[in-house]
Amino acid sequence: MRILTLNPGSSSLKAAVVHDGVAVGWAAWQSEMSRAVVDAVERWPLPDAVAVRFVHGGTQKSPVLVTDRVVANLDRLVPLAPIHQPLSLDVARQVRDLLPGVPVVACFDTAFHANLPDAAAHYPLPRQWTRQNRLRRYGFHGLSVQYAVRRTAELLRRPVDELQLVCAHVGAGVSVTAVRGGRSVDTSMGFTPLEGPAMATRSGSIDPGLLLHVMKTAPMGPDELADALCLRSGLAGMSGTSGDLGEVRAAAAAGNADAALAVEVYVHRLRREIGAAAVSLGRLDALVFTGGVAHYQPETVAEVAHGLGVLGVRVGELAQSDADRVISSAGSAVPVLVVRAREDLELARGAEAVLADLGSEVHRARTADRSEVR
Ligand SMILES: Nc1ncnc2c1ncn2[C@@H]1O[C@H](COP(=O)(O)OP(=O)(O)O)[C@@H](O)[C@H]1O
Ligand SMILES: CC(=O)OP(=O)(O)O
Ligand SMILES: [Mg+2]
């Protein structure tokens, strides 16, 4: 079965064709996103189905076939993922128009975290707010984490059920998840993908009291505030350069003190979240890094890992490599791995599962029809 996978992230749109579980074509767009879907559809032969990544699926626990009703429901979640959800909706709408008759499946980042323990899922806020607004930690990057966990189990030759690990997804968005026996038990992103470590252009967690102070001293509307926290903060906001860590590092090396501080804060906050995730587990069997930064910028992974001796982590010098691998030194009490983010494979699995369910529903309906006739 050929699945076209479309993964709109905050800094790129990635497409892949996955044939019977194996990726056979890739493409990525960092700009001109409006042309990206047309390009992707024209580039490869007609697929059996299309899978689209949606970061927010609310309380949805598994992928679903995209219908007009599903689109309307996902549209309501736009305010909870303002820099991702509109793009995914746009991609799904375009692909349905361009490929009528080809099933489109929505796969959700949030699904992997749908069964978080209560203590991790709840915010200590007034009960009425929580009920009225369905406030909870949804968690994101679930498709990436789910793949990284499976790949880690393969590389360590251990069953997923037995592994307790921390997975840091370090891309334009950054999150840290604690996974016990293949299930998410805590994660740094929350009600929206704004909580947690500092990110490319997102602030990550900040003191809510600080926001109250800013709102009093320099009043602004919710849209302006959202713009500042989602697009003008993080590495970009602190350094005054860009959200790309490679560029911020280059600016720091050229003597830009703001850029140097931005990298320090970024690394510090990521370590802090890894420590917090580790204590949500009974023991730490592995620490896994995935995402664009983990893949392309090993110096950042090494720098983060060097500060994690308290967790029994030891990592030496690292070179860039395309291979998924264990990067910890021989004496490390905890294996550390870098695994390429493969949301494409997870998206294809989701689409295949939905199509298989639809196939068996049709089969059940036909069998029921026949027995009624008899
Ligand atoms: N070819 C590359 N060389 C160096 N760094 C890269 C490269 N590609 C991606 N990155 C790093 O990864 C980040 C994007 O990560 P990614 O996981 O692809 O983001 P997203 O999926 O959110 O768009 C970039 O900001 C950059 O820091
Ligand atoms: C959830 C999220 O932040 O995704 P991305 O890193 O792809 O922007
Ligand atoms: Mg991404």
C-alpha cells in the first residue's frame, strides 16, 4: 500500500511516500508552503491514501478518516495550536480537493499522551476553569516519540514493554516525554505546544506572574501576546537573529553576546526538563534525542548530555551521522541514543490502520447483509 504522508511542522512541511512501511521518496519545504501540497501530489504516482499530521486532536485516541465533520471539529482546536493547526487544516482541505476519492487520514500528536496519569495531566487551577475549558495537559510530538521508542527498543534489543525512557524531541518545537512500557507518563508540552523547554521561536514555560506584570505595564490583546510568545520568543527572541540553532550558534561564535546567552538558556532549560521527566519514571533505561536539531547538530546533544551526569549519563565528542545510534560512552550508566525523527512512518501506520478498519467494517456490513437475505 502506498501512503503519501504530509507533516506540517512549525518550520517546514515534510512529505514522504511510504510503500508497505518503507519510505521511498521524501521532500521538504521551508517556505512557499502554499505550493507544497500541489508539488507533493504532482511529484509522485497516485497514492492509496494520504496521511496528514495534526498536532492537536483533542481527546482523540487514534487516527481518523477526514470527513467534513472531522475538519469542523479540528478547526475548533485552532486556538490551542495556532501555529500548527491552521496549516494542517489547509493541507487536508487542499489534498481532498486535489485527490478526490483518495482517503485522507488525520493522525494526531496528542493521541500518544491521551492516557497520561491524572497527576501529570491536571493543572492546579480553579475547578470551574478546568471543567469549562476542558483544561488538561494534552502533550504533543506523540507521533515522533512513538517511533523513537520503538526504534530505541530495536537498537537496545529490549522489548518496549520493559523500557523506561526519556525522549527529547528537539526540532523547531522542543518537548521531553517520559515513557514507561511504551506509554507516555509525563510530557513537557501541555494544553498547547507552548509549554516546556525554550524552542526556536516559542518561549516555552514562563512564570504566569511575569505575564500578568507585562499585561499591566504594557497592555496588549491576546493575539499580540500569542504572537510574542509563539513567534518572537525562544532562540529567535533572545538572540535577535533567527530560530535556527545553527545560525544562533554561528552568531554566538562571531561574538554576539545575546546569541551566546540564548544558547545557554536553551541548553539549560532542555536539561531541566529531561531531569523532570526522569523523575516521573521508576528508573531510567535510556535517554533518546530525536528531531532536526538532534539529527543535524550533535554538538547541542553533547552539550545537553554533558550536564546530565547526575542521571548517570556520559557522552564523549560527537560527529554528525545519518545513522540511528547509541552515542553514550562505554562507562555511561544510561545509554543515550540519537534517532532520526520518522513521523512519516508513524503517519503511514496510522493511515493503514484506519484503512484496515474501514475494510473490515465494509466486510462486516456485507456479511450482515447476506445473513439478512438468508
Ligand atoms: N540541514 C540542517 N542542518 C543543520 N540544522 C538543521 C538542518 N535541518 C534542520 N536543522 C535544525 O533543525 C531545526 C528544525 O527541526 P525540525 O524537527 O525539522 O523542525 P519542524 O519539524 O518543527 O519544522 C532547525 O531549526 C535547525 O536548527
Ligand atoms: C508540536 C510541535 O511543536 O511540532 P513541531 O516541532 O513540528 O513544530
Ligand atoms: Mg517536526
